[in-house]
Amino acid sequence: MTGDLVIAPRFCGPPGSGHGGYVCGRIAAYLDGPATVTLRRPVPLAVPMTVEPDQPGSVRVLADGILIAEAVTAPDGAALEHPGPVPVAAARAAGAGSRLRRHPDEHPFPGCFGCGPHRAPGDGLHVLVGPVAGQHQSADVWQPDETLAGPDGDVRPEFVWAALDCAGGLAVADATLSERPHVLGRFSVRQLAPVRTGEPHVVTGWRLAEDGRKLTAGSALYTAAGRVVGIARATWIRLRDPVPGAGAAVKALPPWNQSEIVCL
């Protein structure tokens, strides 16, 4: 399946660009089954992008002839062990203790669709994981509302991708986050079961590895009963330079992670 893809401004991450997890979920919909998406450049907002087939089981996304992203089917994508579920009460306490929830002024992207503290209720996802006491993972409670549902009444996959994205990203963040933020470079997601609206879910994230400016994170989504319904692996890139402002033309978008992603 090919066609045009437009990311509405509501679904932003860093200023002027698309939310990485949401965008990856939209791109993954052009493939069958689990997928791995690599973001080559910041994703423009409200700009038609062309999705075209590449090799069998893969697509490329371009804007004005510039490569924005690539995606491949990944039958074994995100096939990793996860630390296990966190009880809802513990996840709620961890989320309440999130540094960026307590100090929203320190958030590098406060308007982020997935974790931005400046988003109005019902607008963003407000996934702000915090450290779980006695564990090497972070967690929060996410209760998706009906506005995130598809025709079948379940949460649309791109919103599941978005929640898993910010959970992993904040789990690998450190004290330098506000000075040198991380941006998503590569994302693999496996959704194992439908995600129901109106029900509390626990979303968790944990650090897997660090190599220079690259950080690898895992994340998972559980029902309140502890059933895993989604799992992900992400590679994040710590920026060297300031984040570009909103409204940049597509041709002027800097390759935040181009040199690093080539060797992934």
C-alpha cells in the first residue's frame, strides 16, 4: 500500500516536527504485521509526504524528494524480555513522582503529544513515567479515552506506538535532558492484543544500553491485570545542537540523527 501521509500539527514532538512514536505508528500501517521504522530526519507537520515501496516488505517516506523515514516488516521486532508488570498503584505513584511532572519547566519539549506537560487534558497522552521504587524501570498509568479509538472501538495502533515511545524515552533520560534532549532514531513495536479505551493501563520503560550519544530503551504496555499488550525497542540519539524552532521548511530541516542512524 502506498499513498500520501500528512501529520497534523496536533501530533508534534519537538517544536515543528512530528511525534516520533505516533509517526512511526502511522508509517507502520503501510506494512503488514510488526515493523521497525527508522527516522532519518525530523518529520514535517502539515506537509504531504509520499510513501512508496522499496524492497519487498519495506517502504520509504519522502517529502519534497528528501528521505524522511524508512520502515521494514519485522516478524521478530521488539522480541525482547521485559521486566514484568508493575501494579497500577505503584505505577501511579511512580508517574506522580516523575521529575518532569513535578518540574514541567524542565521538559525540553513541553508541547509533546506523548509526554508534554503543557498539553490540555484530552489533547496529549500525558505519559510521564517516573522511577519505580526498588526496580530498574520507570512507569506511569495511562487511561486512553474514546477519542483515541478506531472504528473497532479499540485504541488505534499509532497511539499505542506513541505511548510506548515516550515511556522508553523518559526512562533513558538523565539530568542533562533539558540541555541535550534525545530524539527517536529507530523504533520497533509489537502489539500483542487490543488496547481498550477507558481502562487503566500501565506503561513502563527501561534502559538497555548506551553507546556514545545512542541510547537503547525498552518499553511495554500492560493491562491493569498485568497482561502485556505491547512491547517496544527504541534507539534514541542525544542531540548536539539546539532544537530547531517551529515552522522550518522541509528542505531546511537538519538531519538530527542522520550520521548516527546510518550505522544502526
